[in-house]
Amino acid sequence: MTVIAASVDERLRLVKDAAREIGLLDSGRKSVLLHAISDALEASSTEIVAANALDLERGRHDAIGEALLDRLRLDEKRVSALAAAVRDVAGLPDPVGRVLDSRTLPNGLSLEKVAVPFGVVGSIYEARPNVTVDIASLALRSGNAVVLRGGSAAQSTNARLVQIMRDALASQGVSPEAIQSVDDFGRDGAKALMNARGLVDVLVPRGSAGLIETVVTESTVPVIETGAGVVHIYLDATARVDWAHDIVLNAKTQRPSVCNAVETVLVHRTAADRLLPELLASLDLAGVTVHGDDETRAHDSRVVPATDDDWSREYGTLDLAVRVVDDLDHALAHIRRYSTHHTESIITDDPEAADRFLAEVDSAVVLVNASTRFTDGGEFGFGAEVGISTQKLHARGPMGLAELTSTKWLGRGDGQVRA
């Protein structure tokens, strides 16, 4: 039964208790829970969209900007996609119980290293109602309970989504406290979540660079850091015109508000005359404002002058910084200085240049001749994603089920004692 918690601490203790129940469920049972959630989301699509309309109206009134409004928006198609993603997660192999290492000691003691759930996964995010469903479904499939802080911008939508998922758990005889939210406690809820060491096992922030920095610096709970996306595409001397054109347009315009959208394009000087005129014209036609250096501006008068700040900006809008560089070395130096280590791509027909780029770029995902929009848990076959980690400990890149598990060693003996 659902308990009305009087305090944040009480709510966190309830989710901690529920985590033990979820951690003991077998793979088939967890799959049934996720299918119940998916069905409930589809059945409740109209009310989800209605709740989302309230958030969108408030967002427009508060002038939160088109990028956040796009991330906030849920229509029937997006709700259907959320439900489909939950079903995809339900069909993925259960990560819990995987044997990662095994050995038998000389004295006959048998050891196995196995994957186990974290316990309670927390997430703090903003204006991303899809994260509410994605993280909850991935947490459940990997045997974890989840506690969410989704921010005020999506408060109506998140409240409805959380209630729908909790009701789905209850309908299957599983504690609804395994999906918990602290949104109604406001900033106090976020602070409590960041300091819930012992109750919350790991915390994943998703959102602006400022939000992520706050969680990383103020949290006493272990954090898996997701990063801002100052994403680069480098057009090498041998880049094909059609590939350069199609990949840059896709990476910038398909969905400019997301973290894997390209923000800076670097162009090899010897390829600039061949590539830039058509590319800049197409970007303008697509509504993209290009912020360029002097050499880029020489190819199109509509390009606005780039400032130093443009090279480090995550626009999240139909804006793009373009710079002409001397060669691959200068492109790599630019990326080292300004990248947030999220995703970078090179467009080239030179295998040696491709290999150097793959080897030397220190980012979570490095691509050759492909759009940066592929950096995504769904595209990688994870069903959904917890986030895209730009750190190097535990997880890096799109995080799926495996990244929501830890390990423990199991030993089986027959009377051994240590000499």
C-alpha cells in the first residue's frame, strides 16, 4: 500500500525498504512490471499530454526558451515512444547475476564475481519528463528502486507519470514506493537527495552545466557525472561534400536542444572552398545562425562574427559555431581546449586521419563519418538511457542497464581456513 510520507527523510527510507523487494525479483517478474508500466502509459496518454500542456503554458509564461520547451514537450507520439522504450527495456537481458569473473583458489575455495543492483538510484534533472520514465524503467529492470527530482518546469507532467508508474507497480502486487519523487518538497527535496548518503546509493544528474556542477560539488552521495555537450564535427581535407553536408545538417537540425547535437564545426583550410559554400547555404535555409571566424564569413555574408565565448557554448538552439583550421593537429588542439568530452566526429576519406582522431580525441564517444546524434542509449541498443557519462570512473558514454549494477564476490567453500 502507498504510504503518505510526512518528510523527505521518511520518503527516502520507504524507497530504501522497497529496494530490497525489487532486488530479489527475478527477470521474468521485472519484465512483467515494465510491461504493466508501458500499458499504463499508453492508456493514460491523454491525461499525460494534458498535464504536460500545463507545464508548457507555465514555461512559455516564464520564458524558459525554445530549447527547454522542446525537451519539456510531450505529445501523443512522444508518449507512445516512451511506452515503446519501456517495452524495449523489458525485453533486454537482465544484467543482474551476470558472472564477470570466476576462479578457484589452490585450497579449493570457489569464487565468482557477479553483477548486483546498486539498491537506490537517484536522479536530479530539469525539464525532461522522458527521463522520469527512462530512469525508472532502467532502474527496475536492473533490480533497483528509484527516487526522482524532476524540477519545477515539468512538475505537473512528472507528478502524473510517477503516479501512473506507481499505480502500475501496485497493480502487480509490488510496493509502489520503489518509484519515488521528492518534487513536492522543492529545493529542500533536491538538497535532501544530494545528502542522503546511506539511503541513496548513487545519484545521476541530467541537465544544464550549472545543475550538474551543483550536484557534483554539493552531493555527499556518490555521483555519476553526465556532462554538457559542446560537441564537435571536424571536416578533414578529404571529407566528401555529400557526407559533410548531410551529417552536419542532421547533427545540428534534427533536434538542436539535445546534448548530442553538434555545436562547433571545424573545417580543414584546404577543404573550405569546396565544402563551405553549399554547407553554409543549406544551414541558412534550415534556419541555423552560423557564428563564424573571418575565413568562414568570407564564404557567406550571412555568417555572424564568432566571439571567444562561441567556441565553448552549448547552444541547444539553431546556432552553430564554424571555424577554419590549418590541419588535423589544429583541430585536435581546438577540441582539447573546448570540448566537454561528450561526442566528437571526423568526416574524412583518409584512414590515417580517422585512426588518429579515434586515438587522440578524449571523449566518451568518438565517431568517424557519422552524425553525433547517434550518441544515445536507444540508438546504442540499450532501450533507453540513464544519461551520457563524461567521467571516467565506473561508466562512460551512454549508460544502460549494466551501468546501474555494481558487483560482489561470492565464495563457496568446504571448510577452508586461512593459514
